[in-house]
Amino acid sequence: MADVRRIYWDAEGYAHTDCLYWEGFPRILWDTLRIYHYPDPPQYKGHEFTEVGVPRCRATVTIPPHPTLEWQSIEIEVVGYRLMDAFEAAALKAITTFCEQHPNAVAAYPIGLFPAVFAHDAEWTFRTTYLGRLVGDIAEETLRAVIKYMNAQYRFQSLKQRCMDNMVNLAQDFHRDLTLKDDQIHSLGQGITGRDTTIGHLEVQIVEGDAQILQRNTIIDFVQDQVNDLNQELGDALGHIEMLQEQQMPPLVPNELEEEEEDSEEEPEEIEGVSEIDSEHGDPEPNLQPNHSSSGSQSSMGNLDDF
């Protein structure tokens, strides 16, 4: 993290720096621009994010317009893995773009030799036109520039290798996770298949149960109809019985009804009188005399009345 000690972040999470605190392509780019009297170094802006589970970084570098020459500004945007490798890639692409836009200006300087091209290419022939001056008058500067470029290229390659290693590790982790998830999905698929089979059996049982319920409902309706018919027949039979009973009982005459009521009223008094006598004098003795004695006594009693 020593490389990012001069980087500051804004409120939106973007990093800002000039990338001049390590030896790399940003410093080579600034050394080239100083040859043409640029007053300020290029500014780099980067933003780290995660895309589909993979760390990514989007970086931009801006070369301002030349203060005196009619050279337009250059803005390069690249996507990398981390801030450092993204800034290096942006600076290298900015060097290439600057040399392509101003080939005559860079041909007399060591930066015009980079990046390397094919030996028999016309551009390579044009760039080697000033080799005598590069290896004669400014041989030391040329050699120093080549060494710096090689060091920057080595650093950039190291960063790319580190990024590739991290990407491989991430890919392996993702592969393991995917394999594990595939196994889980396969297990879940088997479980779902078993559940589907169980659901099929249950559906068959439900259909059979519905059929049984329908059959039972039919039987219940049939029995209910029979019960209704029987209840109706029973009602008719009871009505017929009542009619027969009314026909068998003769109607009572009002006088007979009164006599029956009087008899029913007198019978309890006689019974009550008998019970009183029996309770006071005991059981009456049987009368052994003929009946005429009673008549005689009655006549004698009549005579006494006359007397």
C-alpha cells in the first residue's frame, strides 16, 4: 500500500493521483511531455468496483492541451483489475497514442522508439532515421530511456502476472462453488423428483377418495329418499289408524254422560260410609233370621209411631 500513499478519494469514491511516486509508465509519460514543455503532469482517476463477483477497476488519464502548440487533449480509459495495473495500462496507452498523433515530434527522441514494432515495418524505418543522433549525441539519454522503459515494462508485466494469478484463484474458487452448487442442485433435483412421485401418488389417492365420496353421497341420497318415503308411509299409516279408532268408538249420549258422572260422584261416599262403620263397630255379624223379622220389626215400629 506504499504505492497509494499519494492517492486521495473524493466523495463519490474515485481515486485521484499523478502517479509520479513510483518508476513506471506514468513517469515515462511525464518525462516525454516535459520535453515538449507541458506545464503540468497528466492526472489519473480510478474507481474500483465488483462486477459479477470479480474485482474490477476503471481508470482514466487525461493529457491536457498543449499551452502553445495546437495539440488537442488526450483522454484514455482502460479497465483493469486494481488501481496500480489500471494506471500503468492507461499510461502505456497514452504514450502510444501520443506518439501516433505526433510522429515527427517524437522521432528525434528516445520515446519515438517505443513501443517496439516489426523490424521491416515502414514505421520502424521512419523511427530509425534518427538512430545516428540517438546513439551519438544523446546516447546516454537514449540508453537511460531504454532502461527506464524496460523497468516500467517489467513492473507492468509483474502487475499483470499478479492480476492473472488473482484471476486464476478467483476462477478456481468460482469453479469450486459452481461444482458444489451443481451437486446441491442435483441433490435438490432428486428430492424434487421424489416429491413429485409422492405428489403423484397423493393425487391418485385424492381422485380415488373423491370417487368414494361421490359414491357414498349417492348412497346417502338414495337412503335419504327411502327414509323420506318411509316417513311418508308411516304418516299415512298413523292417520289411517286414528281414523279406524274414531270409527270403532260410539259417541256418548249426554244423559248417559250425566249418569256416569253422578255414579262416579256417589260411589266414593258409600265406600266412605262403609269404611266408617267398619272402623267403629268392627265387622258386622251375619243376620241368621229370616227376612220377615225385619218386616215385623218395621211394622211394630210403625205401630209405636201410631201410639
